[in-house]
Amino acid sequence: MMPDTETPLRLARHHVANGSRLVDEQAVRVARMDPHGDQVGLAIVLLETMKQTLAVFVADLARLEAKSS
């Protein structure tokens, strides 16, 4: 159960803000990696998954904002 102050719209905004920050941080990590290193492929796959998840969060936020206006 969500606390009274945590509405679905506020929670969606929180998810988008945090998701954006995490995607940016992962992009920086990938950029710093050796492009021929063993882990870069996994890091890129993770970054793409994070971007896809963020897109879901953004779509959910847009839906909630449209519903509230």
C-alpha cells in the first residue's frame, strides 16, 4: 500500500527521475570502458534494458498526467 502522500502520479515522476539518473550514470560507465573489454557487451545490454524500462516509465507518467488534467 502506498503512503497517503505517494500518489500514482508522484510515484511515476519519481520513477522517471530516478530512471533517467541511472541511465545517465550507466551511459557514463559504458563510455569509460575499454571498447574491447570483456564486460563492455554486458554493460551495453544493461544500458539498453535500462533505456527500455525508462521508456515504459515515461509512457506511464504521460498516461497519468493526461488522466489528471
